[in-house]
Amino acid sequence: MKRSIHKTGFHLFTVAFFYCSFLLLAAIGFASCNSDGKNTDTKEVAEDKNEAKFDKPKQDDAAFLVSAAEINLEEIDLGNLAQQKATMPEVKELGKMMQTEHSKALSDLQALAAKKQITIPSSPTEKNIDTKKDLNDKTGMDFDKKYCDMMVDGHKQAIDKFEKAASNANDEEVRTWAKSMLPSLRTHLEHSITCQKNCEKSKM
């Protein structure tokens, strides 16, 4: 009887050992599939393609256009979401403005990138997806406040990037495009700050 119990215990240990080994190997295999150089983030894919094609000066211009595409894709997505979920009419209007004007900006950017043979993301990046999920988790006035805060912070960062590109980009057409976008971005920031203040008053 004792021998039978011993054998049964040994058998269960053996099965458990091989099962754990299988899970470990599967995990290693999965990690390998995701670390074999095949990126899935649309931003990283674009960056990899540009780094393979261009030398350092043009890589810098390409990096700016990739970042600009990520900004526009995010503003379009969040603008759509704001039109659907915002409580305050002015926040809905802000979302509509962002969607409309950043869609045009993205179209112009795509034409410029194609002319320069620079690859840019054509669909939301992982950062875009995470940001939208974070915002979508909010409801009511919390959503409105969060969206306006994102617009203020995002446009401050965008203006900084575009100002630097307008002065420092290697390609003249990239500099010109960056400079042409600054008035709109500054207007967007002003509207975002106004909405942010109105949200803060409404929550008092």
C-alpha cells in the first residue's frame, strides 16, 4: 500500500514537473517571438524603416515627422471620443475642432512624408491606444476635465517640438511645414486652456 502511494506521488510530481517545464518553454518561445526584431508598435515600425534608409541628419527629420504623426493620430482619436462622451458643449466643440483640424494636418503631413520617402505611422501607436483607454475610463465631468488637461499638456509639448523643428530641421520643407503648423497649435492650446478653466469652475 505504501509503495502504491509512493508511486502515485512520484507520478503526480513527474506530471507537474513536465507541465511546468512546458509552460516555461512556451513563455520563452512567446518572448522570443516578440523580441526577434519584429516590432508591432506602428511608431517603432516606422522608426526602424527610417533608420534603415537614412543617415543621421535625415533620421532626425524623419523622427520629427513620426512624432508629428503620432500627435495628429492621438488628437483625432481623442477628439472623436470627446464628441461622444463629453458633458459640456464647449468640450464637445473642442473635440470637434481637434478632430477636424488634426485630420487636415495629418493629410498634409502624409503628403510631405511621401514626398520625402519618410515612413510615418498610419494607425494609432501603442502610446495613442493607452492614452485613449485612460481617457475612456473617465465619465461625466471627470471625463471633460481629463480631456481638457490632456489637450493643454499635449499641445504645450507639441508646440515645443514644432518650434524646435521649425528652427532646426535639416530639410527646408520640413522646417516650413513645422512653422506653418504653429499658429493652429497655439490656437488649440488657447481653446484648451479656456475649456480647462470652465471645467474647473463647473466642478467647484
